Amino acid sequence: MLREVSISNDTISVKFYRNEKIECACNFLMDKDAQGYIDLSDFDVTNCHFKGDVISKVSFLSSNLQHVTFECKEIENCNFTKATVDNVIFKCRRLHNVIFLKTSGECVDFSQNILDTVDFSQSQLGHSNFRECQIRNSNFDNCYLYASHFTRAEFLSAKEISFIKSNLTAVMFDHVRMSTGNFKDCITEQLELTIDYSDIFGNEDLDGYINNIIKMIDTLPDNAMILKSVLAVKLVMQLKILNIVNKNFIENMKKTFSHCPYIKDPIIRSYIHSGEDNKFDDFMRQHRFSKVDFDTQQMIHFINRFNMNKGLIDKNNNFLSNLSIRPYDQRMI
């Protein structure tokens, strides 16, 4: 039996369906707690559909929500602390000031929502969907997010998005817009992260944007060194293509990534070390190595390392991606 629940102010309307027909309907006038919340703590429900224009000030503390859908314009000032949210779908335009502290569940769908000031800290939300979300001022510290997806999510906060001490095993951050973040002490096994650097264009605070990205990449743990290198390489090449040169940025890059793999290779050295800039320009113009004074074995090693880590590269970005999938005889003459 499917239940449809509508929440408006302090009234809850419930409809019971059988064979797609309403079997009965009733309204409940709910008491509110001292903070003005409708108290649905320890609520145990399966196959339920919550509806409403705005669902506001409802407490689902320690509730058990299985195969539940929330369909509304907005959820605001709600509390899901310690709730179980297996196979819950949020079909909302916006979640604002919502708490998921210590929430647990599998296959939770937040896709295409605006997540504004949402606290996911200490939650366990494996195999969950954050695709195409706009995420502002939200916290993912100490989360377990195994195999979750943030494909094309936009992290738009002025302050950094924090994933400190989170388990990001097999999590996919594919083509995300992200300029601030903290991945300190994370578990990053099989993590995939590609950043959309399109915010470089027309950015009024370009220095701040670039340095924030450098700082964010550097927070990745040392066992993600290849990932850190690929992200740094892509940033350098994007800036080089746009002919953006900044001495402070160059020094910051040298200091932060000088010991990373790839960074010592000729392409990157041509940008962060003075006196070798012309080599990079020649390389970019030719798109091949035939007329460029590079060590052939170094270049073969460089390209092969990228081929081994294609999952870390945005295949729709710059020419390096196309270069990495060319046959060997087309790459080297």
C-alpha cells in the first residue's frame, strides 16, 4: 500500500492507495516541539511519497525511511540526524539548512538539487547520486561516500567545501566546477577527479581562483600523488593555452608540486622554469614532437603515464587528451 503524505504548516494529510486508487484519506494536526518543529522522530515508513510546496521545520530524527520520495519545491530547516534513508529520492529544487548528521543509507538521490547549507558530516551514504547538484556552504567531513557520483556538480561556495577524513573510495567527481575544497586525511582509493576550469574565463579574481585550486589539490593525500599531478598538469596547460602568466602563481606551483610525478617532465618544466618557455610554445603549435628539442624517451614515458591513467583525465578538454589516444606512430616521428 502506497502512502502519499502532504505537509503544510502543522497539518499532515495522508492518502492511502491500493491498485493506484485512493482507498482512504485523513488529516492530522501535529504538535510542534519547543523549537517549532513537527516531530516525526523514530518515524518508520516504506514506499511513501512526501509532497508539499515547501516542507519546513520537520524533524525526522532517527527515522527509518525506505524507498521514500520527497517531491516539493524546497526542503528547509529540516533535521534527518541519525535517520536511515535507503533508496530515498529528493525531487526538490532546493534543500536549505538541512541536517543529515550521522545519517546512513544506500542509493540516496540528490541529483540536480541545490544543496545550500546542508550538513552531511559523519553520514554514510554509499552509492548515492549528487549529479549536477549546485552545492553551497555544505559540509562532508568524516563521510562514507563509497561509489557515489558528483558528475558535473558545481561547488559554488565562497568558503571551501570540506571532505576532511572522508572515505571517498571509488567516488567519481567527473567534470566538476570546484575552486575551493579540503581533502585532508581522506581515503582516495580509486577516486576519480576531473575539474572544469572554465571559471578561469572572465574571472575578476583570477589570482585568488588559481591559488585556491592549487591549495585544494595540495590537500589531497600523498597516496593520490598521480591524481594531484594530473590536476596540476591540466591547470598549467589550460593557463598556458590562454597565455596567462603570473610570477606569484609560478612560484606557488614550483613550491607546491615540484616533487610530484610529471612536474619534472619537459612540458611542465617549460612553464614553471624560466628559460625553457619557447619549447612549450613550439610543442603546442606543432602538436607533435618532430621539430621540438625534447628527449624522446622522456616524452614516450610522459605520454605512456597519461595513457595508464585515462580515468583521471577529462577526455573532452585540451589537445593532450587527443594526443594520449593517438596510435604510437602518429605521436612520434
